[in-house]
Amino acid sequence: MTKEEKRKEWEQRIAELEASGKSVRAFCIENGLRESQVHYWRKRLRGSQTDSNVRWISVELDGSFGENSDRLNIRVGRAIVEVQPGFNKALFSDIVRTLMELC
């Protein structure tokens, strides 16, 4: 198997994992994979992504975010992410992905 074929195979596996909504552990058990492999390939493939591969979710504000505020606090489980104007979109995307895995 060439490096390109292996990369494509892992892209498919990671896409299946993310679409499944399962934890990494459950997905690995079901598919006979090692968790360390999945984490390695997720990190490796994430580094090769462009902004066009980033998926955004819509957010509804509950009124507590005033028009004069210059920041937004996003709560996911016990984590709070503060977003300010001029934020790094790639970093924010990585944080959201990580929180989705953990929460």
C-alpha cells in the first residue's frame, strides 16, 4: 500500500468515526483499531486540512450577549471558551473538535 493509499484509508476511517457520533474507544473496539492509531491519524490529517474543511455550527444567543460586548463565552460541558474579535479560526476549530470528543 502506498503512502497516499494509506492516507486516504485513514481519511475515510476518521470520517466514519466523526459521522458515527461514537467515542474513539467504542469506534476502535468495533473496528479492531488501536486508539493510539486513531489519535495519531486525526492529528496528522488535521494538520493537512485547509480552512475549507472546517465545519461551523450555528449558535443561537439567549439575550445575555449584549450588543456592546466585545467577547462571547461558549460553554461546552464544564469548559468555557472565550471568543474575542480577531480570534484565530484554526485554533478555535481545534478547540471545538477537542471539546466535542471529550464532552
